[in-house]
Amino acid sequence: MTGALFAAELTNHLSALPETIAAGAAAYAVSVLILKRSILTEKIARRGRHVLREYTVDALEFLLAGQLMTRNPKTLFTSMSIPDVLRFFGEEAEHRSYPVVDAEGRLVGLVSRSDALRWQVGKKMDGQLGDRLSDASTLAAYPDTPCGAVADMMVDSGTGRVPIVDPESRRVIGLISRQDLLKVRTTQKRGEIVRPVEAKSAPADQRR
């Protein structure tokens, strides 16, 4: 609307006002349908700052996995026997799933409480943990992976924890849980609602 009025006023062709308004509305509609974000924030997004149309930064896209991960997480080893794994999930486990690593600390897979329960019900008590892991691609992220991509991994795979591995050695260096991502959202919301307390003004003698 502003562009249409400005064009009509600048050219003194007020009779063209309906056409300029229609053109402006059509251009805006096309930009909303085609562009993922506003043209005003496209350059900012290309620099890695994903700004939404409401001109707010998505905290999960702004943070990297290496900034949010819990370092040195608890892991299980491929050499563990199945009875030891069942005992661990029955007595010591605090979470639903854990990364499984080999003798050098490299990620091999994930094992969950449901896996242990399935082995117990099926009475498959022989062998080691490494022999029971699936050959499918292992769910993992890197320290420079955006937390938004980690959240997408959790949604697609249905798991609540994603191990963070070194891109070269594949050693597990951290872990991100669903709770960690929710804390980011909560902190962002609190920052938008709660106004920070302004610093008290300095005494008169200091201001002079």
C-alpha cells in the first residue's frame, strides 16, 4: 500500500492508483507463497541467522549442537553381555536410551530400554551388545550441526536423544536430549516476556 501511494504521488498519476495497489498486493502474495522468509531478511538468513517473517530469531537454528550438548555422556560398550545390559536398564539406567561405543569410543549405535525389554521377553540372553545392534545408519550429529536439524532428527527417528560425534574419529563427545531443546525454547520465551531489570543510575558525583 505504501509503495502504491508513493508511486502515484511521485508521478502525479492518481488514476493509476488502483493498478499500482493491485500490483503491490500481487507481488506481496507471490513473495509470501514462494519465499520461505521475508526479502528484507534474506541476506541475514544467508549468513546463518535464520530470521522468521515475524523478525524473530529461531533459537534452535541459531545454536549449534556443540554449544548445547552435554559433554562426556554415559555410554555402553559393545563388549557388554546381554545379561549385563538388562541389569543396567533394570537397576542403573536414568534415561530411556544410551549410545553404544566400541573399545576406542567410536559410535556404533543406540540401545534403548525397549530393546532390552524385547530381548528379555524373547529370552535372547546370549551374545554381546555389539552383536544385537542394527546395521542401519546410526543416528548422530556433529558439533557444527544446527540444533534445529537435531530436533528434526528426533522427530523423524522417534528418539529423544542424539549423540554428538567427532566428524573425523566418530568418537562420542556429547549428547543432546529432547529436554535440552525444550529448555532453549523456554529460555527464549522467558526472554521475550520478562523484561530485564535496568541498571540503577549512578550517583550524582559519579555522573559528574
